[in-house]
Amino acid sequence: MRKPFVAGNWKENTDSRSSVELAKAVATGSAGLAKEKVTVAVIPPFVYLQSVVQAIRSSGIAVGGQDVYFEPKGAFTGEISPAMLKDVGCNYVLCGHSERRHVLCESDEMVGKKVTAALSGGLMPILCVGELLDERDGGRTEQVVARHMKTGLAGLSADKMSAVTIAYEPVWAIGTGRTATPQQAQEVHGFIRKLLAEMYNAKLAQETQILYGGSVKADNAKELMAQEDVDGLLVGGASLKADEFVRIIQAAV
């Protein structure tokens, strides 16, 4: 049975004080659930990673980076390597979040390099895939998701793939107030699991955690989690409110 996984992506929010306060409040609210019954991760901005790690070190909550670069070191101003994220206590890292793809123009190939580099650096990547509104309306959802999957996982063996989490985020439902219906989420999650079986094998496909991300809130979390192939939630804005994020964690159990 796949263990539920809830991750909160704080994006470009919080400051040095509120990041620690938020992390501590989530840790307190999820005590007894985090690690034992559900994997919980918070994903703060880079500059607050170390203080958040220290604040919740014994809570069972994991910490992740919002992005990573694919070179181990060098003259890459502004970039963060896998080793740097590991050094400050990260376990996870987002790769290919829709905002990186569509706002900051990251290519599918760059995302694939980041996934490979993250794995080589001992991190567990969360590979984000998903379609734009015109792609959905044009009936190209599966085509886009398959491209993101195949390019993002290019060259990975089944053994390495076992450390990757997939997050399906319909871009048209992020920060818009629109949410894919549970049935729409299940359709794409089911497609992803089938695709993984074709790319690797049925066992790996059944073991891979697939998260849903797209305007997740406490009042829709339980219904989303009730879907057969929805194993967890990648939460944006709602993860910035400790009480609501804790309710989402509780709904995932």
C-alpha cells in the first residue's frame, strides 16, 4: 500500500521569522501523523531552508528545495546544487514545477537533467508534470504529460526511478481557484501509472507515489485523496496557513 504524501510548496513567500513559526505550527499540528501515517514535507524558499530544518529537526517532517541546478559546482551565479541542498538538511526537491517551466522557461530537457542530478546527489526528486488550459481544451493532456514524463525520466533505471515522486499539476488549476474534479485528477493519475508500467514495470508503477497539485484546500483534500491513484497532495497557497495545511494532512490519512 502506498503511503500518503503531503508536501507544502511555500513558493516566494514567508520571511525569516514567519517561516520558522509556520514550520513549527505544522509540526505541532501534525504530531502523531507525520512520518508514521503520512509523509509530510515543507518546501520553503532557499534562504530559509536551514532555519526551518533546525526548527523541526525532530518532528518527522521532511524539508525540500523548490529547485536545483544540474551542475555539481562552478561558475553558475544564483544556482543551488544538490550537494548544497543535502548539506542544509533537505530530503526532497521539486523538479519542473509549472512555474519553472512556464514563467522561467525551463525546457523539458533541463528538467530531466535536474532529476538526474538530484538523484545523483542523494535527493528524492518530485517531478512535476501537467498541461496548460489550451492543451487540455485541445485534447492534448495525455500527450503533454507523457512528454514531461519521458523527458523528465530519460535514462533512469527502474532502481533510480523508485526514488522519484510524480506530481500531476494541471496548470489551469494552479492559483486560479479552479480545481480539477476528483474524476479528472484520477483519469490523469491512472494514465501516469499506466505509462510508468509501460516505461518500467507493473511493480514499480504500483509503488510510485503520484501527488495531485492544483488549488488544493482543506475542503477538497479528502475527496481528492479518495481516488484510487491519488497518493498525496502538492499544496501551494493553503500550505502557508498552518491550520489549513494540518487539516489537509489529516484528510490524507
